[in-house]
Amino acid sequence: MDFKVITLFPELFVSPLSEGIMARAIKDKKIEVETFNMRQWAWNSYGAVDDRPFGGGAGMLIRVDVIAKALEELKVMKNRKSGKKTKIILTSAKGKKFNQARAERWSRMEKIVFICGRYEGFDQRIADNLVDEEISIGNYVLMGGELPALVMMEAVTRLLPGVLHNQESIRSESFSLDTSGEKRRRGAEAPQYTRPFEFEGMKVPEVFVSGNPSKIKEWNESRR
């Protein structure tokens, strides 16, 4: 999987991608992540990528010509025309909500391009004409789109073959497709416990030490 990120703050990606499973996925060449400073496609000599909105209003908007130039120079549109499975994502508080189903669909792509917003937002022509999806990670507003891009990148990466050592956990975890073949989605995982069996009067439910797998499964399903 090839991730490309267009952002005003590429340094925000350094630490999260240098630790844990994401770092290992990069080292093992399961994913490749490239970040690009949006200012290299600035519309003036001062490095500006935004401008005042027509009709007035608060804040500044990232210009459509800046993003169009970035996508052109990164050969994103050319890759799509050649048949490469490419998805262009605009991070936006007003976008459709990101969820596990979307992560599963994206995991079948070859390349995902994230365009991270700042300021008041984007010229609407970017969302209407240059991207595939405008996506939000929740009903709240952040300083920019870098954290949402990282969240979505991690959700997709962990679904790629060989990234997690235990692939079985993916099939049984929260919000995954049911294994019954009925394409139902699981809810959040049932409560889980480990040793000690009793701690300061708090006990593990007896069903877990009953030795009866069907009873344990029934208990888990009733609490999803």
C-alpha cells in the first residue's frame, strides 16, 4: 500500500510513523508513506496556498489550483487513468464518517492520497472535482487534517496481510464482518478478562472458567 499525504505540516507524521506497528509495516515494506509540504505548490512567491473567500466570511480557504497542481505533479491522476487502484481523500469535518467498512474497502487499494486541510477549509471545487471522498472521523473540529489522516492510515494498514501477526484477531474484532457469512457487522467486542481470577473482591465471570466453549460464546455474543 502506498500512502501519499499532502499537508502543511509533514513533520507531524514523523513520530507516529516511527513507533509500533506502523513503523514495522514501513520497515517490512507492507506500506510506503510519503509526505509532501503543500507549500511547494504555492500560488505566489511567499508560499501562500490559501486565499480570502469570495463573498466575504471568516478565515481563509485552500485554493483549488494549489491542490490540482499537487495532484498533477504527484502523477495521481495519471495513475488512476492507467488503471492503478487509487483513492484520493479530502479530510474534512463536514465529510462522510469514517468507519470499519470504509477501512476494509480502502485496504484493497494500491494507493491512497490524503489531502489535509488547515485554516477555514477548502475551495468547494476541490471536493466536487478533484477527490473521491470527503471524510470526517467524528462530529468535532480539529486544528487540521493530519490527525484524521493518521487515524485512517492506521485503520487501513492493520488490515493489510502480514501487518498483524495474528490475522484471526481481525476477523473477530469489533465492527468486523460476522463470520456467519450473513455480512452482518459485529458491535463492540464483549468484555475480556485475564488473571488473577479475583482481585480485591472483583471476580472474573464464572462462565470463563466453566470449560464450556459454547457457554462462553453465548455469553460473549449476548454482550456485543
